[in-house]
Amino acid sequence: MEKLNRKWMYERLEGRLLKKEFTIGVKEFIEFAKQHRDFQESSKIRCPCSKCKNVPFLDVESVREHLYKKGFLNDYYEWVCHGEDFDSLKASDEPSDPYVDMIIDAFGQVDGDPMHEDIRNEFDKKAGDRLRGTLNQVYKMALHKQVSFMTDTVRAEFINKRKHPDFVKRSNQARDNRLSGQTLEKFDPGHRQGSVSTPQVVKKMAKKKDGILPTAADVYESTHSVCVGNDEVELMGDKSKKFMREYMEKLEEYKNKGIEINPDKVYLEVVGGQKKGKVYGLGSASQMYYKSDPTSQSTASSSTPSMISQLSSQVEELKKMAEENHNKVEES
């Protein structure tokens, strides 16, 4: 299909009103997309609006509304994610690349070469997240329940793994960790990270910030919050909320006095210093932020490089990897 024949896709408005040609074209697109097997199986189609970019499957009316408000994603003249040219592609003598097919299936229309390293890496991450999410759902299912997307052999191996003493022990330990703080009167959990150690949490947070160590308060908030909506989190329990409120008030107090102070030093002050070499809310990650002397309330340094030097060798490696990846992106 030549671009000229579908120029209506990117001529949406006339003033503040939708053009008649655009609404007719959207109707034509939806009728075409409804012929695809995705709609026939789920009554939903990929949304090709400029925000969704062919990733989520939505009902027809939601897709229509998105297109009216946001328009089509850039350069989507050929509706390949909705079945167009499928037959000709299927009959082509040139074999398709399964990896590229999976990328298009996962991301929809992608800008640039699907085999580009950045796109492959993003796909690998997304595929890994989906696999972990699927396995987490299966873990929650009763052992006697049949799972349609798992073969009998895989299901049997999965059940054997769940019954293994080591798995049962780790599962019980994670459950006890998640339920720390529960009493007969109320449930006020201590943290939500299960058996994931705090240093591991710090490593992951540092990796997202190109190797920069997060503040102690950021770590506390991350390990004591739960997701309550789209990209929204909330602190768990009254104790966590009270502590973070006191921390923010103390920061504001120093700010009002015109005193510049390391946030980690404020954190240490609010928690009342170290106890047996550890700091409340940080556990085994305390040494990443503070000297081991229990009588000292000073931080290792107010500068990031000095704090980074206290990280484990694994965190140092993460920083180097982040810098190398950043350099590669700049060079390309």
C-alpha cells in the first residue's frame, strides 16, 4: 500500500475538529483489524496510537478513542501488526528470522532495525520480565490445578521442584520475612522484600542510576513500599510512614536553617545511630553507607565516589558496565 493512499492517517484535525476522511479511515482500519486472528480469538486488537505503539491489546472502542485523541504512531502506513501482507510474507522465499518475529510480536512496530543491539537487549529484558511474571502466577496456583500453557512433562517437573525440601524451606523463609511485624492486633510489616537481601536491592537501584549509590532513605522507601497503582507506591504500615515523615521534617529543618548536609547523615540521626554495627532499615547494607564503628554517627563521606568505594565488588562491576554501555551509546 503506497503512503499516498493513506495520507489521511496523519491529517487528523481541521482546526480543532476531526476530519471526516480521518474518521472514515479509522473505521476502515478497525474493520480490517477485526479480520485478524487476534481479534477473532480475544475480541481485541493492538492499539496503533502514538502512545500505545501497537503493544497493548484493547477493545475496539478504546482503540477508536485513542486514535481520535492521539492519532496513529509515526510511519505506520502498512498495517503489518494487524495482518496486512501476512500472506505475501508467508509465501516469501526469504526465510524470516524467529528472533525478529518475536521482537515485533512483543513490541509491535519498532523504529529502526529490529536486530539492533539496544532493541534486542530491551526485548530480552521484557521477555525475562514476562517469564518471571508467568512463573510467579504459576507458583500461586494449587498443585492439583491444570495449567493449559504447560505440557504435562513440564508441569510434572515444576511440581517436583515445588515439593523439593530446599524450595519449601526458601518459600517458608520468604513468607516469614514478608510477614515480619505481624501481631494479633494488627498487621504492620517491617519490609516487603522477602528473602532478597538489602545489598541486592542497593545493587539493583545503583544499576538503574549508572552506578550511583542511592541514598539510605531511598533504599528504606523502596524496601518498605508496595505498588498501589500505575507507577504509584505507598509505604507499608504506620511505623514506616512515621519514620519517613520524621526524616523529611528533619531535612526540611536543616534546609530552613541554610545548612547543607548529607541526606545519609540525616537518616542516621533520625534512626538514632548504629546498633551493633547496623543501621535501622539497611541491615547488612549498613557498611555501604557508614563506618563500622558503632559509636560513630558520621557517614563515610558526603561525596558519591567515596561512598561507591564501599560497595561490594559486584556493585563496582555494575558501575563499570554502566559506563561502558554509556560510552558505546555515545560512540554509536
